Amino acid sequence: MPELESLLSGLGITFALVLARVGALVATAPLLATPTLPLRIKALLAVSMAAVVTPLQLQREMLLPETLSEIISAVANDALIGATLGLGVMVILSGIQLTGQVIGQMSGMALTDGTDPILQDNATVFSQIFYFVTVAVFVAAGGHSEMIDVLLSTFDSVPPGAYVFQDQLAITFLGLLSAGFELGLRTSAPLMVGLFLATVVLGLISRTLPQINTVVVGFSINGLLTLGLMMLSVGAVAWAYQGPLSSSLAEIASSVTTTPRVR
């Protein structure tokens, strides 16, 4: 009986640690983090994945936490790994929101703001279009499978309950914030240049033909130019995010695997 009790206790603790890491990723990953997805579906997905991974971890030699404080600390650290993976991808994707916001402001069509179902905040139509196209390309290119592969690789490098937070993970996350902001500006550059040139041309026309109402004409031209450039560049913008998304997962996994502590 004591051996059976010890086995069941180890199984329960291991499952809780694995569920914390997997559940944190499910709660923060793109598409899965949307509030429109029922909570029951998220919980079922997290529990199912944890049930598959747990037997693989039981075959490893691990020193599991024993006291309640150790268990809580281990669960929090494992949840941090999964949350960082999901939030790292979301941080890179937030750059696409910046792209749409810049385009909306420069084109004068920022009045078309609506509610973003992902971030639960106001966002331009351009931001939402770019975001959904980028996420669709990410999934079509196998990004969701790569995300799960990276999560599973963290179990090989850092067993459940063996991770201790280090500054390297925070530094990596800050680097992803900077990369997402820079990527958002770079992907919006073609449309920014096109709209800037259109504004310069309208300014020259207003000087040459002052009788033309440049406000009305300029708004129409900016709208048509914005839609045309967006249709031409939306595919390239979405594809430009795929490399940084993959590299962000690799960077997070590297920062996690270099700071484990096997107790």
C-alpha cells in the first residue's frame, strides 16, 4: 500500500506539472487564446495533451517536489515556460497590429475602428485583416505543429518541476518585444511610402490648381491607394512574419533549456 500511495502521488504531481506547462501554452497561444473559443474546449485540449505527455515523463528519473510550497513553486515555474512560448508568439504578432494602426492613421481611415475579438480592444480594419491573414499563413505553414514540438522539446531539456526562473528568459522576452515593434514598422513601410508620395503629389496639385478641393479628392485617392497597396502587399506582409515567429520559438526554447536546475 505505501508503494501504491507513493506511485499515485508521484503520478498526480507529475500530471499537475505537465498540465501547468501545457495549459499555460493553450491559454496564451494564438487562436487558442481568443475569448470566442469556449473555455471547455481549451480545458479539454490541455488535459488531453497533458494525459499524453505525462506517461512519457514517468519513465524519467525525477526528484518531484514534496511539500506544498515546493509544489506551488514548481507548478508556477512550469506554467511560466508554457506562457512564455505562447506570449512570445503573440508579441511578434502584435507587430501586425502596429502595421494596421499606422496604415489607418496615414490613410485617414482610422475612423473605421472596430472591436478586436482577440485583444478585446479597438483596432482598425486593416489591423484585423493583416492579423487574421498572418495567423492563417502561420497555421498553413505548420506553425502550430512547430509550437507543440518546441513545447515537447522543453520536457526533454527541463523535466517537470526542474525549472527555476532566470533573467535570461526575461531578456529574451524583451528582445521579442523590440523585434515585434521593429517588424511592425518594416512591414508598414511600403504603404507608408506610397501614402507619403500621394500626399506630396496632392500638395503639388493644390499649389498648381487651387480650385480643386484637395481634401475631398485626397481622401478618395488615399482610400483607393490604401486598398490597392494592401491587396498587393498583404501576402508578403503575412509571409514576412513566418521567419521571426519560428525564430522566436527557438529563442525562447534556448533560454529555457540553458537555465534548468535538476533538483
